[in-house]
Amino acid sequence: MRVGVITRGRSPWIHLVESELRARGIEVVILNEIARKRNLLGWRFLRRRGIVNYLDSLFLVFWRKASAKAIAIIKKVLPENVTSLRTAADRNFDDSRPLSFSSVLRQLARELKDDANITYEDFVRINASEAINSIKKLRLDRLMTCGAPLLGKKFIHNLKPILNTHCGIAPNYRGSSPVHWAVYNRDFDNIGYTIHMVSPAVDGGNVIVQKKVKPNPEWSLIEIEWYLMRTMYLDLIEVISSDDFPQKLAQAASQDLSKDSWPPMGYFRTMLAQRILKRCQKYNQHCCPK
């Protein structure tokens, strides 16, 4: 079996997905769209995002550059004998100890240190006709996404079915920052993830698997999101490698798309959501059940 994994900019989660698929004897081809820099000073970007989100995006650029420097510094002091991403995640989550952001950063740096065993097919624009034709020639049995860009109608029509993971409960929290919006709305009963088929609607395809998660009351937003990402990718690998894959596709449930998808939350509202989470944890433990 050959599985294609669509990504952009070589997502850090590619290492987990690729290693888990190969452990099942599956040949993996990474279909990578080369990440392009956004022109944040352009008028079109400002008009599309609005002045608040525009300033927020500028802030995030500097934050990401600082984070990239931190990872580069961490790489220099890492030992040669590093453990796998899954082993570290199991050790942190299975004994219910809180996972700090610094430990996440350290482990990602370790896994990004060496990805020489991963084979990439790079594309400038994955939605272009040339890219679609090239992917067809690869004769892939199944397709999934992992940190992929938005796929166009032509791509979806020519290469369906494609499976996608969404770190939120669809259709209530389709779109961007689903965990953050759920916490921001104090909707703690709708924290979870959705595995669905890709459709032209954002996170609006037929649902194959949907699970709600009760986070540890000591976890932060980044820790909740980290746990969801790891769990949903492992679930997606189970689905896509299963023998009854066609039956699961046939039984997928359609979504109610009358609800709009959520926009990017941005830095300032993210900080507010984090404060809401901490306040809930301190005064109302029932909001974040153990």
C-alpha cells in the first residue's frame, strides 16, 4: 500500500505520521508544498484581514522568528541519543503529569534534527494542474493531510477521497483555532478532534471519527492542543491503514454546514482565552474535569 501525505513547509508532525505508517509496512510519499513568505506590508493582505488582525499578524512574525531562534539554540545542545516523539508523549500523558511548553519545544527540536529518512515530493503550488498530474502518476492508494494548505476544488475532485484531521469538534468549531475558541466561549464540552473527508468547505467534509476529550485541569492551551494533535494523528493512521477503509468512507456522516467557520483567533484573544482557562481551573474545577 502507498499512502500520500499532503503537507506544507514540512510540518513537525510528519515525523510521527511517517514513522507510524512505516511501522505498519506502508510505503509513504510526502507531498510537500514549499512554504512561501507572506507580504504582510501589502495592501491586499491588510484589506483581507482588517487592521487588528494585520497588526496581530505582524506581531506573530516576530514571535515565530524568536521561536525559530530558540529551537536553533536548543538543537546545538541536544545529545545524539534522542528518544522518539511518541515515547516522550506517552511518558508525559500516560502518567497524567502536566506537559510544559518547553518540553514540547525540546522534543520537536529533537525530531526536526534529522529527517533524512523521509522522502519528499516538493511542489511550488500543490493546487496547480502540473502538481495534480504528477501526484496522479505516483499511483497512491490513499491520501491524507498533515499540516496541509487549503486544497482547491480541482485538486479535491481529481484526487478524492482525501482524509483530513481537524483539532476541533465539527461543525461547531470548523475553521481556525478550534481549541482556543472553545475555551474562549467556555464551551469545555466541545473540546476534541474530527477526522473527516476533505471537501471544498473548510473542515466541512463527511465525518469518519469524532472524539471529545476531557483535558487534565492542569494543562495549558498549548498542552491541550499538543495532546489533541498527537491523539488525532494516531487515530487517523489507524483509519487510513485499516482493511475496512472503504466501509468507513461509506459510513461517514455528513455535516450541517449552516454554521460559519471560525476565523484565526490572533495573539491577543489567545492570551485572553489562556486567562479564561486559568481562571476556570482556579475557581471552577467542574469546567475542566479530571
